[in-house]
Amino acid sequence: MDRNKICKWLKNPGKMAHKYSFHVVYFCTGCGIIEIPPFITARWDAERFGIIPVATPRQASLFLITGYVSTKTLKAIIRTYEQMPEPKYTVALGSCPINGGMYYDSYNTITSLDKYIPVDGYIAGCMPRPEAIFIGVTHLWKLIDMDKADGYQRYREDYVHYRANQEQLYGKMDWPPLFSEENI
Amino acid sequence: MQISEIILSSLLALIIGIFFLGLARKIMARIHWRYGPPITQPVIDIIRMFSQKGISHGSIFNFGLIFSLTGSFVVILFLPFGKMCPLSSGGLLVILYLMLLAPLGIALSSGEAANPNSSIGVSRKFLLALGYEVPLLLILLAVMTHYHTISLIEIVRIQANTGWSFGSLPLVLSGIAYFLILPAILGIRPFEISGAAQEISSGPKVEFGGKFLAFSTIQHALHEFIGISLFVNLFLGGWDLFGILEPISNTVWGIILGIIIFLIKMVIIFVIEIFINAVFPRFRIEQAMKYLWKWPTLLSFIGLLIVVLFN
Amino acid sequence: MMNELKQKLLSDFNDIEVNIPEDNRMIVSTKKESVLSILIYLKKLGYNHLALVSCNDWIDDNEFELIYIISAYQKNDEQYQDIEKSSIIVKTRISREKAKFITIIDIFENAEPYEREIHEMFGINFEGHPRLTPLMLERNYKIPPFRKDFDTNKYVENTFGKIPSIKERKEGNK
């Protein structure tokens, strides 16, 4: 470690630690589930970056959406996202969360994930290779350095609009709003 | 003098415990033919966990975790680390009682979490503790009878004069039995039953997030430290190496060399345990209980008989 | 072997068309009133495994076509030797306006989820089915989604496209 890095660590250890230790929620949607096991096993080892999958969202800090999102899965994704402790980051793999991808005209899949939960970055591809996922992780490091990976803060500030979007999609929702006016 | 010993002993145990966590992940990765995280990865993890805002489920949730962490820290004070042993009254009996505070604290906080996964994990943890306490008690009885003392410092001092107890004839079977139940005490595979990530969503830790998870990781590191340090003190001679440190035992150099030799023994035993961890799958709880109450109990019972007849 | 079966079927039923496209495959097209009796007849001959119940939408003819694929995997009768590897497709046509049919659960019990899916996706009502609740979808659609007059692009535009992005909502509020 050179002097630059040591200074960064001493100035803001929390931010540097967030970069080098991502615990990923093991929530596998869509087609990208087939690209996650090569990503975390011996050939393209993700553990050298500090990325390790954990079993529950309460212990995690990174949420990987790996493919298309149907309306049933979106309910589970919203509930899982709201259980993660802050600060948390979301990365979407594939082209389906960006604009619908291959399922752009399907009666059951949503076309843009950013309207419902905040997404920090997208990794394009159908599905991206593990090398592309690594490049995406290093881009996320840069965003965290520049303080631009603020998806969770956007969710907190604009929660009224996110909730309005979710309610426009589903009608009545089964769970109450996460942030009310008192505890924002 | 004693205050400095208390602080130094706790700090060193914390650092060594966390180093062992990192060493475990690195060695497992190398066995899998991949690179693995840096050895300081648990430190980065703990710093990150402290900077996250976890969710608390109530006051007993917080209290249980602090209770288990305190229990582990207090046991560390009773174990001789090198030549330092800050608290020494009661010796082995106190250690045996205080070792059960840690699972009790975890049970309190996971009961408050109200998650069925954590209830299953805690019940399996206690069953496993029941499983290894029986042979552990017989082994400790054998050691205490052979040396006619309950103080751990005395046991280490006698071993410095007469050789390791693992090598002395009456205590060989007890040593082998302790080595057979050591994976169960440490909580590594094949006995990684209560913290199983894939089966029960990491058991009692399922609702821990943020700083609670950091405390839980620290408690796990300390628990591993206690298991190995007890083995090294009882059977492998503690801080001495065939009596060569006896002449300089009270100088500063003696203390430092004693700590270094103690750490080398602990690292060797830990690496052997990591090799066992890499090879085995997990037992089910009934298979684990059947194993723990069969051969190790038998060996430790025969060892106790041999010690009684020998004396 | 299939030819003998074809002769048998042609002699026992009227208003039926049988053709054999390749070895061990047979396609039987019939009227909707004789489907049940043909299925019972074939089941007695050893074809007692229902593989699939499917549906086709012939919007130009204004008809639905129900397709039953059955196969035999147990030796039942000494006359038919290679009976393990053959499968038969039974097709009927029903009207598209009042789409209803009778369930075949009494003959093949495992038709229950297939008919449930066809009811959900095509809108065909099966009389006698114990549980015609939605299987996979969780929204209500005015036209069942697998029909050919369900415009997917228009549906996506109206449902998912009308939801504004967060930026647009914030600017709209101001």
C-alpha cells in the first residue's frame, strides 16, 4: 500500500471498507443465475475482490439483479431490498432491467427496473461474462470513491415517488410504506 | 502489572483470533486452487459491518450479544497466554462453566429475533454443546487427576519440567480424544452445524446486520481462539518447548519468546484443523451426536481409568 | 403396428381422421363430442400416460384447437409389441366465442394443472374442473394473454410504459 492509499484509509475507513468487502445477497432471478456460479468459484475467483455470497439480506451490502424481472418477482425484490442495512448498492446484470431486453413486449415482465428500486449501475450483456462483471465491480468502486453510488439515499429522499410507482403497478400493496414522514 | 496483563492478553487474543479467520479463508482458497482474499479481509469486513446501520429487534437482542461477547472475553482472561495469566483462581472448573456463556447469549438474542431459522440453529448449537461436553469433562477429569491440581498454570509448569502431556503415557488416549472433538468445539466442518449458511440461512446469525454481525464475528473468532489455546495449554506444553525457556522465564525476553512459541503451536494446530475443514461435508445433528458420544467418549473414559489406575 | 391401430380406429369410430407422419407417431383429428370416448378407448389399449394438454388459436377460422398428447409406457396387451415408444396426438376444434369444454380429469388425473394453465392463458372454461384459479399470473387481463388478438405492445405501453421515471415524477410535482 502506498502513501495515497494509506491516507485514504485513514481519512474515511468506512468508505474504503465498503469498497473492498461486498457481501452479496444470494437472490438469483432470471437468466443471470447461470453466470453467478462461474463468478464465485475457482476459475474466476470473486473472493479475491472481497465478494462473498451470504444467506440473508440482513447481512448483505450488494444486491445483484441478474436478469429479467417479472411482476411477481418484483414484489420479492422490493421486500428484500428494504430489509438490507444501509449503505447498500444495487447492480443490474443484463439488458432486461435496462429497457426490457429480449422480453420488451411481454405481458408479465417490467421494462425498467429503475422506476421501482434505485439502481446504481448496469452491466450490459445478455448475459455478461464473468470478466464483464468484474469490470462492473471496479466501476462501482470508482463510483463509491466519487460518492456517486447513492442509490439508498435516493430511495430515502424520493420514497414517495418510488412508492407511487409501485402502487401504480400493483394497485393495493400488501405491506405499509417503509419510510413515513417522521422517520425519513 | 495485572491491569497491563489483562489488557495485553485481551488485545492479543482479539488480534490473533481475527488473524485466524483471515488465515482460514486464505488457506481454504489455496486448497481450492484459487487465490482467495487477502489475509486482512476479516478486518475490512468488520470495519464495513460497523459502518452499516443494522436493525435491532429489542433490548434483549442487544443484551444477548453483549453477554456472549463478554463471556468469551472473560474466558480468555483465565487462559494462560504464553506466560501471562491475568486471572487464575478456580482454573479449569471456572473455564468449564464460563465456556457455556457464549451459546447462552446467542440463544437469548436469537430468541428475540423470532425467526424460525435462528431457533433451529440455536437448538442445534446447544445439542452440539451437549455432545462435546461429555467427553470434554472426562478429558479434563483425567488431566486434573494426573497432575493433582485444577490450576492451568500449574499444569503448564509441570509440563515444562517433565515433557508434554500428549507424550506422557497415561494421557495419550485423552489427548487423542481431545483432538477428535476439537472440530466440534471450534465449529468447523464436519461440525459446522449451527452456523450453516446453506441449510438454515446461517442459523442464529440470520437477523444480525450491521454492528451486531461485527460483534458476532468477533465472538466467533474468540471462541476459536479459546478452543485451540485450551488444547495447547493442556496437552502441548503451553508456552514452553521442552524446558529450554526455564532459565530466562522471568525476563522480558522470556515472556516474548514464550508468546511466540505459544503462537507457533497454535498456528500449527489451526492449519491442521483447516485441512480437516476443507475435506469434510457437514454432519447432521444426530450423526454428530452419535459420533461424539461413541468413540471420543470411550477413549476419554478409558484414559480416565488408566490415569486412576496409574496413580 | 400403428397401421393396425389405424384400421381399428377407422372401423370403430366415424368422423375421424388418422394419419401417421412417421413410425410410432399418430395424429387423430376428431369432433369434439367423440374426444372422451376416443381417449378412453386408447387408454384401454395401453396408452395410459397423458404427456401434455395444449391449445392452438386459429383466429381466422374462429376456433380453438385442443391437443392431447398421450403415450404408452407400459406393456398392456400382447398384440402390441413396441408399445413403449409410441405416442398419439388427439386434436379437436371448439368454437372461439363460447370457449368451453369438458374436463378429462376423470380419465387422466394429471390433466389438472394443464387445464388450469389453458384456462388462465386462453380463457377456455373446463366444466367439472375442481380448481380453475390462476396458476402463474397475478394480474387481471381483459383478454387472456395467449390469444392472438391480445396486443402485447399496446399492453406494455399502457401498463409499464405509462409509469413515469422518478425524475419525471419529481419534475411533474414541482
